[in-house]
Amino acid sequence: MSEQNVNFEAAWAVSQAPATGRRAEAHRLANAMRRVIDHLVQVAAPEQDLAAAADALERYAKRLAKYPISRAYEGFAESANAGDPHAFFDHSPLIGIANPLAPPIRLAVLGNKVEGRVTFGVAYEGPPGHVHGGFLAAAFDEVLGMAQSLTGNPGMTGTLTIRYRRPTPLLTELVFEAYVDRVDGRKIFTHGTLSANGQLTAEADGLFIAVGQERFAAMAAMVTERANSSQEKSRRESTRKSHEKK
């Protein structure tokens, strides 16, 4: 691999360092929300407890809604876009520690391969006692995306082929392994496997198309612009209502 691979590994290691301050509290909140989701889909709580929990969450949702929307990017939402990132990936729906939708998958760069470890809870159930195949496909997309980033080129998924060998169990540590098979111009071919208790449960092939960093920068700028526009609209509406009350 190129020198960019070394830079990638260093940046990833930095991104996985223990969080502090606001970021640490975002991680703690997301983890608490994951526990709520996990309990909600499997615990037969009485009506009054469900009502109390709903009241508390509605109050907090209202509290969060009073703050301005911020979509300034300190990194990337998915590893495939990163190339050589100085990013935290906190908001990824698959590996983001601050995203309560994420299991999350814990990734490690091991030489020229990527290893991912994750335990899917009952909220991700498809067949009874097993992980929904759609979540596994999304997980493969993320892990293979990280592998293709080892080339130093950010890319987007062109095709993703999954072969399900046997049902993948819930509540069991799963191990993903992925690597770059070959590179042909802008095309980056990757392969990955998924195992549970040492048994292969699925494998995947992914084709990623390298895209310049400027493309992702432009996409991020569009999101930031929309967020700023929305924030300005909310500010004007708040000012108008304040004047009407007077």
C-alpha cells in the first residue's frame, strides 16, 4: 500500500481515542437511547411506564428542538467517502458512536485489511433470533467502504453483491473481514466475509468508484447551505412572532 495507507491508519487511530467534553456526552446520550430502543422492542413494560417514558422523551425532544440546526462537517458520515480522513465518523448510521441508530460496528485497520466487530441486538431482527439481511448488507457496505479507503481514494459504492450462507445470529459478536482485491483505474474491487462463532454466515463483493474529494466537499457545502437557510428562516419566523405578541 502507499504512504497514504499509513496516514489513514494514524487518522483512524486518532478518531478512536476516548472522547471528552460535548462529544463524550453525545456518545453517552446515544448509548442511553440505544438501550431504550433495545428495551422497547422486547420488554413487556406496563402502560404507565411506557407513558412515563414517552413523556420524558417528548420533553427532551422539545428541549433539543430549541437549538439551531448544525450540519457543519468535522468528518464524514461513512468511511467509503473518507479517503485519508481526519474525521470522527460519529454520525454514521453504522459505526457512529453518537448515532443511536448504529449498532455500532467497531472497526480496526489491520495492515492491508479491515476488521469489524459488532453485536446486533433484537431491534435488528429479521428471521426469528437472527439479523435482518438488509442490515447485514448495509454493514458490508460500510466495512468494504473502509477497506477501499485504504487505497487513499474516497469512493462511492457502484455495486454490492451479498451471498448469505446461513442465518446470522443476534446477540452474538460477529466478525467482518474485508480487503481490496484489485484496482482498475477508478474502479476499486473489494471482498469481505462475515463470521459468527467461527462459522461463515455471509460474504460480499463490492465495487467502488473513486470520486475526487472536491465532489464530497461540494455535497457537504450544499447540506451546510440548506441548514443555514433553514436556520435563518426559523430565526425570521421567531422574530415575526415576537413582534406580533407586542
